[in-house]
Amino acid sequence: MSRSVLFDTETTGFEPLTGDRVIEIAAIELINDLPTGEQFHTLLDPERDIPSDSTKVHGITSAHVEGKPKFADVADKMLEFFGDSPLVAHNAPFDFAFIDHELERIGKPKLDRSRMIDTLVLAKARFPGMPNSLDALCRRFEIDLAARATHNALLDCKLLADVYVELTGGRQRGLVLETEQGLAFAQYDPPAQRTPRPIAVSAEAEAEHAAFISKLKEPVWLKE
């Protein structure tokens, strides 16, 4: 059984080195690349304004994050949820860069890049030359996008989990696991040997049967 964590961030902009900050983190647990329902999610006070251009993308305003915890307040809980598992994200270098910058600000080590699994890289390898945004992949795999009016880290995680299943063949692996479990369940100890109970046929029934087969052409019952 292998565990990984799929995560996403929303931010005030595109460049952590010029002061942009994380305002939302969402992560979900995967076992054998399938979601378990366990998740981590929080809005964050970025300690700065949220530009209107960014709000147009994710719908989060300064009012939404007022009074929310700062990154330093949730870092340990986030890292505990991440554990030492591989970390899956779409355009993962972007999310890694922002999380790393936030970790550096509070004196904690960066995430190990060897843990990175980038679904954008997987998608480009499978669909070279085609649009491979999360929206495009959802449409390609017929995943419902009705709830995605704006970018939302938790919703994006759930959508990306479905995409990741398709990219990695997770549904097929799930079917194999279910089949194996079914076979294992079927291999139980057989019941104790039962005493055969003969079925008695009346003379009247035997006579009716004989009359019936006498009307048939070359009945197999009369062949030696």
C-alpha cells in the first residue's frame, strides 16, 4: 500500500520572490493513487493585500482571509499531513516554490524536490501538443466541471485527483484490487461433508416419464 498527497495552493500572485504569498492550501490523501477522503485545508492571512486581478482568478478577497491563521500557525499541521509521502500537484514547481518560500520565512527546511510528482508533466507526456490545463484535462476525461466557477484549492484538488486517476490508470488498478479481494474471499474453507439424501421417485412418476419418452424419436434415456 503506497501513500501520496495531492495538494494545491492559491496565492496573491505569481512570484513569491517579489512578495506574493499563499492564501489557501488544500491537500488530500491518496492510497495507491486513489483518494481516501482524508484532507487538509485552510485559508491563510497573507499579511498583505490581495490584488483584484488575483481575486478574479480564485475569488478570494482580503475580507475572506481576515482573522484566518498565518502560515506559521498551520505549518506543522500541514507538514504532519504531508508526512514523508510523495507530493502530487499540477504544475508542481509553482506550488513547491510558494510552499518553500513560506517555509523559509519561518526557518523550516524546504520540501524535498525528489518527492515531486507533476501531473502537468504526466499530461504532456500522454497528450503532447494538446492543452493540458486542469480544465482541459477534466473535459478530456469527462469530469464534471460545473462547480468550478473560480479556482479553489480544495475543489481543484478533488478534480485533479480524478484526473490523476485517469493519467495513472488508477481505476484499472482499483478494479484489480477488488478482483483480488473477491478471489481471496472466495477461497474460504469448504463446509463439512454432507450426507447425500436420495430423492425417491414414485411409481406413478416413473410411469408418466416412460410414457413421455416413448413418444420421442430415439430418446437418449433408452440408449445404452
